Amino acid sequence: MARRPPIVGRFTREEVGLATRNSGMPLEALRYDVTPAGLHYLLIHFDIPYADPAGWRLHVTGLVEQPASIDVEDLKKLPSRTLRVTLECAGNGRGQGTPRYPSVPWLEEGVSTAEWTGVPLAEILHRARIRNSARDVVFHGTDRGFDRGIEHNFARSLPPAEALRDEVLLAYAMNGAPLLPQHGAPLRLIVPRWYGMASVKWLQRIEAIDRPFDGVQQASSYHFRRAPGDQGEPCRLMRVNSLMVPPGIPDFYSRRRTVEPGASEIYGRAWSGAAPVERVEFSVDGAWQEAELEAQGPLSAWRGWRVQWNARPGERQLACRATDAAGNVQPLEPPVDLSGFGNNGIQRIPVTVRG
Ligand SMILES: Nc1nc2c(c(=O)[nH]1)N[C@H]1C(S)=C(S)[C@@H](COP(=O)(O)O)O[C@H]1N2
Ligand SMILES: [Mo]
């Protein structure tokens, strides 16, 4: 019945503020093939714009023969496509590390899967007749704020070859319903297989330019850097990763798990931007065994896996790791990254199996 002692220090007020604004997907929701919209994780850099869909126009500008300004109703009349897509925030896993970069302190919950409906971006770029001289295609959101002292609208770019990939969508619906304000209503980009930052929400302008885009969120943020001053490698495809539904029941405060002894099933999901998931392994106290993979659905979405576990009483540590068809395997320890990007180190769950 003891009360928990008070805390001095630890997470900063800024991190707590970011964590409450940018909610994660509770890991028990890994059970759903498609994450219910209200359980999908959120990452919002500035404020959620108040947008009236009736007055919203998408502008297509820059190096195009036919600049356009399209409203959402007209966009909905074009041929559409629905795709199941797993999005993961590039900063997922950042909060596990110490020292850590001051940003959203995700533990592991910055990942979800939704069914996005929209017009293939290629359709719009072909209609506007994008010029061969275009080097980069920039996607501007309406949300505005400061980051690293620079005032800007959230904006990201894709090289034309990526932008013309038939999977890339201008999405106006999520899980069969109109986009919710927090997920980019009335219009957002969806870039399957890439980390989430590429999928620009509240999309208002597409601009083809003759040079690499140098906006803050493109040229400065979202780079893998091992040491201060590194030019770094841009974050693009999601690294191979996997998670399991934490078994048993949690403690309210610590979330430590208690599990009944005997036969039980562990269920989880695995994904990779580079190639299909080919293998998942599960371990108890470091002894690895093969998990059984569910049939591969759409390649842009996570893949389910399961394993039978005969839980023996005592303190146990569970872990899982995925391998993709390109031979990428999750590392046992988080990769070194100054900003905490791309942490695909294996998930470890300590549990108490009851006697
Ligand atoms: N306009 C705009 N688009 C954005 C962001 C943003 O802050 N503003 N956040 C990006 C990041 S970092 C991620 S991980 C995804 C999250 O999408 P979701 O909130 O719909 O899950 O949106 C991306 N698109
Ligand atoms: Mo993100």
C-alpha cells in the first residue's frame, strides 16, 4: 500500500509537453491489422491548423508546364487508390537512450498502420506536366512555427523519381473516413516505406524546383549523425523493426508485466522499408527461436508474427528481432545516433512469471 516517493528531475517539462501532445500507439494495439484512427500515433511539430475543407486548395507550382490549383472536391473525382501503410516516426525509440536528444521521448510506440485513400501523386504531377529540369519536389504544409530558431512552414521534399512512385498518395481519407484534423485534414501526402516525416500533413502546395530543397526539416533535421558536425545521411526508408504485444498484465505505474505460467501465445508485428520481412525470432533470456510469420499482406504494411511460449516461473526477459529480404537484421543494441533517429534496436520486455 506504500505510496511512490516523489521524483526530483528526470524528464524535462518540454519533453513531457511533447509526449502528451504527440501520443503513441499503445502496444496492445499491435493486435489490429489496421490501427483504429484514435489509436494511431501522432507527431505534430507546431499547432494543428484549423482548416475548412470547403475553402482548401492544393497549388501545384514551380517547374511545371501547367500550374494548377485544385480543390478537395475536384481531387476526390480523380481515380483513387487505397493502400495499407505502416508509418513509423524516425525518432521512435529515442527516449530509451541516455544521454538523449531533446525532442519527443518515444519509447517504442511511434508506429501504426492505416488505410489511406487518395489520388496517386504521379497523376497530379503528370497532369501538371512536371519539367525534366525538376531536381526536387517540395511539399509545403500550412502549419508554421520555429525550429532551431528558424521560422518556417513544415515542408519536406522528394526527388522526382520517388515522387512519381505509384504508391505515393495525396490522401483525403484514413480508414474509410475523412482525415481527422490531427492527421492532416483535409489533405496529406503519404509516402509508403519512408519514415513518417516524409508524409506531409495539411498539404497546401507542391513545388517543383531546380535544386535540392534546403528547408530546415529537409537539410538540417532528419539526418543520421554519429558525431557533432557530421554532415549525416538523410533519414529515408524505415529500418527493419519489430515489436510484440506485451504479455500478461501491467503494473499501473512501472508497466512491469506479470504473466501466468504455462503455455501462451506471443503476438507481434514486423516491418521494413527496404524489403519484405522474411524472418522474426523471439527470445527468452537470450535463447532465440523462430516465430511463425503470417501471410505477407501489402508490402507497405507490417507483417504479423506469433510464437508459442511455455512460461516458466521466475524473472524472464523477452525480446524479438526481425530480418528483411535484403538481409537487414535488427541490432541487439540501439544504433548510435545523435538525434535518436532510426532506433531499431530490439525490444526487450522484462516479465515476472508467477510461481
Ligand atoms: N505538416 C506537417 N506534416 C507532418 C508533420 C508535421 O509536424 N507537420 N509531422 C511529420 C512526422 S515527423 C510524422 S512521424 C508524421 C506523423 O503522422 P501522423 O501524426 O498522422 O501519425 O507526420 C509527418 N507530417
Ligand atoms: Mo516523425
